[in-house]
Amino acid sequence: MKFLCTLCLFILSISHGLAQIKPGDIEVVDINIFKTSFVKDEEILSSHQLFKFLKNDQHVGSMIKNAYANHRISNLFKYAGTALITGPFIQSYILNTTPDYTYTYAGIGISILAYIFHQRYKKRAIAAVSLYNTPLPTSDNKRLVLNFEFYGVGTGLTLTF
């Protein structure tokens, strides 16, 4: 009897866990505070793959386009910041001189901008994915409502649907 109860509880817990995610949904997985991944059908999507998958959707297309624009700006700032940070050190190593830290400080500022744009991308992409995963309202939920209202001239009935 204990074995049968344990088996039933095990099967119920597995079926409940499987029912949480529909086959077409995209799951958001936080790896650490800097990295968030999007998983669809047990495959990790890159940001470009996520953009290509969602850009033609009529509900989340504009949201993912804005998010992807932030991602591209973030990458541009990240590469520029990395070049400005490492450039003076490489130049001082090659020329055997002391490095000029002015470019390094500018690179740090640009890297902070890259982080800000990446956070905006992450927030907008998560919002687009959560909107994509929510079911669309069906026409069965619409109700007809008949209201009795007072107007300046008199009274009337309004039908909202």
C-alpha cells in the first residue's frame, strides 16, 4: 500500500512539473546576475536566434525589435570599451613607456554604458518572452453588457461588447 501511494505521488509530481511549460513556450533561465538564457525545446537560444524567432510575431514583434536594438548598441559599446581599456596597456607594452590612463577611464565609462544597455535588453526581452508565453484571450470570454446611463438631455441604454 505504501508503495502504491508513493508511486501515485511520484507520477502526480512529474505530471505537474511537465504541465508547467507548454511545448512551444520559451523559458527564461537566470544563470547568474550577469547572464540570462532563453531556452526553447531544451535548446539555448542566442539573442539573435530569439530575435529571428519572435520578430514576425504580431504581438511581441515590436518589443523584441526594441530589445534587440539595445543588445546591438550594448555590443558596440562593449567592444569599444574593451578596445579603449586595453589599448593603452598594449601600446605601453610595445613601446616600453608608461600607459596613458585617459583612454582607460573613457573605456570604463563606455563599458558602464554597455552594461546599462544590456540590462535594458534583458528586461525587454524577458517582457517579450513572457508576453509570448501568455495565452491570447479567446472570443468566448467577451460578454455583452447592457448599461442604463444618465445623459445631460435624458437617459439611455448602452450596449458594450
